[in-house]
Amino acid sequence: MDDQLTRDLFLGFIKIHILHHAVKEDIFGQEFQNELNRHGYNISFGTLYPIFHRMEEQGYVESYKKNVDGKVRRYYKATKQGKKVLEKAKTQAKELVEELYEE
Amino acid sequence: MDDQLTRDLFLGFIKIHILHHAVKEDIFGQEFQNELNRHGYNISFGTLYPIFHRMEEQGYVESYKKNVDGKVRRYYKATKQGKKVLEKAKTQAKELVEELYEE
DNA sequence: AAGTTAATATTGTAATACGATATTGTCAAG
DNA sequence: CTTGACAATATCGTATTACAATATTAACTT
């Protein structure tokens, strides 16, 4: 269990991960949570799904349903606007890291 | 004016900036907002001050008042716990950037 | 048609964001 | 002294977000 600030800081990282992956391939909730876990991030579905929903409402990703092995998944992929935001976030993230690591 | 997601993503970055600077030197609100502006971040005092307050409540920074040229500033500096969280955030941020930029 | 299962969706409460507004504390001028 | 001005901090009210827990969906299986 992370402390509160750590969790808070990483929420932004998680959202960037979402965009990043949703640009590269179509993603869906369950699998993506596993991906996040692999990176050491912990997030519940009560947090993750609403993030997906909002990002779709606001036009950063779009979704479609697909039946896989008799289970219905909702896949998300980044829109043009989502890609644009991701590019900006990449630049800012890189600058942040450079500043954090300059001595 | 950034769009909503961009602003949301950067809020985490801003909090990391706070810790980073509060480790290096004592910081206070007005000046720090300028520093953030220089980095292209936009944040109002109604957001910034409560962040400081919470970070203090939760033990990541501590503060003291100081009279400078007849004006009272509240300076913040990172605690041991704050430094610890920063180190973790640095690691995570670096990994994120590496992933974002690998082809 | 009843049960099983993976996946998604939602609910209720607490916490957070943020523009606008108010407060504090000190100095300088009358 | 006390009033005005100023930098800085603090808070208010509304709207949004986080999150664990719970509910729902949809297709397959027996």
C-alpha cells in the first residue's frame, strides 16, 4: 500500500500510460489493469473505468465492444485529440525528469 | 488555457516539482507559482495553497513564517518522508519517460 | 432455464480542484 | 496613533474526482 501522496502522483502517470497504450493498440479494462500492476501501479476498477468513461466523453479515446471467447470487452483507442495531448505530456514528462536528475 | 486532461496530468507533475524544490531550498507560494509559470504550468492559488497545506498535514513538508521586507511569507521545506516519496516518484517518472520514448 | 464467469458499470461517501473573495501582517504617510 | 497600500496567505462554495464495494451485463455451459 502506497501512501496517499504517492498514489496521487501516480494517478497522472497512469492516465499517460492509458493514452500511450491506446495509441499503440486497442486496450480494455481488465487487461490494462494487469499491465499497470506489472509497472507497480495499483488502481481499482472503481477508479479505472470512470477514467476511461471520462476520457471518452471528453474525446481523448473512443471505444467499441467486442465479443472475445464469449465475453464482451470494451476496447478503447486514442483519438487524434488524445494523441495530441499525449505528445504534450511526453514533452513535459521528459523535461520534468531531466530537471529531477540534473545535479 | 490547457484542456482538461492536460491540466489534470500536469497536477501530478506540479506536486513532484514542489517536493523537488522543497528538498533543494525553502520555497514559498508566490515565488513558486512564478517558477511553475516558467515551466509552462498554470495553477491558481486556490489550488496551490491547499496542496501545500495538505502536504504539510500529511507530513511531506514542514513550514515556518518569515518576515521579508515587511511581508510575511510561509516557507516550506521537505521532510524525511517527503524526500522518500520524491525518490520513488523520480524512479517512476524516469521509467515512464523511458517507456514513452522507446520505439 | 439456471448457473458460471469475465468483464464492465454504478453507487455513495469522502476528498480534491479552483476561481473568487477574504484575511493577515507590516510598513509608510499624514 | 491610525489609515492606506501592498504582498502574501487563507478560505469559501460549487463542481468534479477517487475508490472500495456492490450490481449488472452478456455470452457460454450443462
